[in-house]
Amino acid sequence: MNPLRCAALLVFCNTVLMVCNAEARNDRPIIGVLAQEYQSSGKSYIAASYVKLLESAGARVVPIRISQSEEEYEQLFNSLNGVLFPGGGVNLSSSGYAKAASVFYRLALKANDQGDFFPVWGTCLGFEELTYLTSGELILTATNTSNVSLPLDFMPDAKDSRLFKNVPEDVLKALATEPITVNSHHWSVSVKSFYMNDKLRNFYRVLTTNKVNLEFISTMEARKNFHRFSSMEEETKALIYNYNPVFTGKVSSFEQMYIFVSAS
């Protein structure tokens, strides 16, 4: 399969609202962001815009490097308060991004089943990856959705969802009536393909759709944690702020990237 460009807006998996007890509550949450291969160079990258997104919500960021061992990923998982699968353009089944995502997806399912709440958020390529990990199938459909801004078509019960229930009414109205959600992808999960797949239909709840040449899923959510690093030294060493973002706008759709050299 050829590398895929970004697809549909985002997926909201579990919840970004983490409820903790008084003793264990972490008021300085740390979110992992998954890296991906960079131009077949033996390097990997994280777009700086995703780091800024999380920072704007009050979180700090740790990069999840590709080509690490499962033991390293599990240790990191137990130190993080959530993970973001960002957009980009790599293979959904064989890339280092896909392999790391599958480990964190499996660990998140296990943790949540045991009551150890761990949120996973997927945007664009991350949306695609989560649909693949849940269904085991590549079900994307080509759409005319590159650099297109659209209003969201809300499902009847979307306002009761964890994602939208606390959003102010004027913001919901703007999202529903104004073209303010950006689409920068060539592939989407069509509404038809979603509802024909039992695994997707039973695991995710569709919140919004959009329509261009066909109707596609733009947001969906799935059916809280006490993780932390073992020491401040380990935490400080892991943070993405040990790296410097570089300007890559001339060769990429992302203005800035954090670029990592492969450990091997």
C-alpha cells in the first residue's frame, strides 16, 4: 500500500478529561505524541503544531520515537497521561508509526478495561490508524478534501457526547453553520464503509459527518489516569523540550518539525 496522506478530521478515543483522586491527581499532565518516518532518511519527526496544540491546553509533551522495543513503549506508557496519534503520511500497517501505535492502542485498551483510564486522540493520519487498528482492515475511500474548510454535520445526539457536551452553544452553532473546520486529506472513512464494518460500528460512536463527493466521518469517539514518571530527572530527560524544532515549510506542509535521528 502506498503511503497515505491525512484523512478525516479527528477521532476522539476515550476522554481527555482525566478524573483523579486528591492524592494521585497530576496537575501537570504529560501527553505522548507519536513520531513518524521522515523522508526515508533514517530519521523521524513530530510536527511542532501538535506540540503547540497540546501546550495550549496546558499539557507538556514527550515524543514517542519509532523503532523502540515494546518494553520501552510499555515503560513510557506507564509514565504518560495520554497519547496523540498525529497527522502525516506513512503506511498504516507496516511503518514504524503504525507499529508503535499498535502497541499503545493495545496497552490503552488493556488499561481502560482494568479501570486505569488512558485517553487516546487521533487526528488525520491518527484517525486512519485507529480505524485500521480497530477493524483490522484498510477501508479508506478517496475524497476531494484537500485544503477544504467545512461546517460539521452533527448527529442528533452529538451534543451529549464527551467531546461536545461542554462546548459553549455559540461555538457549536459556529461549527455547524460556518466553514471553520479544516480538511487536508485525500482519503476518508465513508459513512457507508463505517456502518458496514461491525468492529467500527460497535466500538465507535459517530458524532459528525461531512459531505463532498461522498459522506464521510469527521469526528467519532470510543466507549482518566494516574500515570507519572518515576523521578523528576527521568521526566525532564523525556520531555520534547530537549529538542529544537526546525523550519521545514519549504519541504513539508508542516511549518516546523521536531526531527529525531534513529537510535539504530
